[in-house]
Amino acid sequence: MDIHCCKLMVDFLNDPIVPIIYYPHLREYNILLKRRSGGLQGIDYCPWCGIKLPTSVRDEYFRILFDELHLEPELKETETPGLPEEFKTDEWWKKRGL
């Protein structure tokens, strides 16, 4: 099994037709809202097995970027100039035990 809650979640995250997205650097699951110009809707529970998904680390991510690293994130934050490599993956929050 992968890091995700169930095999169906893994299968659907890997299916380009299903609009479920996982952002490892934010530990965040979203549904892509195609009718709203690519907007996202966060989800808290797996649509297939019902397990509560891990809490997003979005707030802590941006707090560190702004307050500690003094960076102004780009629209696609993982492409921010000067961003340490660990902040482009889940490495940063795993190292901090979040």
C-alpha cells in the first residue's frame, strides 16, 4: 500500500480522469472543480473508505516560508525561487514530525 488510506484512493489518484489531487508538500487532498476554472475543494474524508484524511499542513508551510525563510511564494509555490528542496515534497513536514 502507498501512503494513502486505501487502495481505491491510490488507484484514483493515479487515474488522470478522476479529479482527485494530492499535494504531498501540503499533505492535502483536493477535488478539482472543472466547472469553476480549475478551482479546488479540499476533502477531509476518503470518498471510498470513509477514513479521516490527515490534516493539511498548509498554514505551517506558508508560516515557515514567510516568517523563517522570508520568501514570497509564487502562484505555484513549489516553484518559488530560493525554496529549499525539502519544501517541494513531504520531506519538510516529516522532518518536523508534523
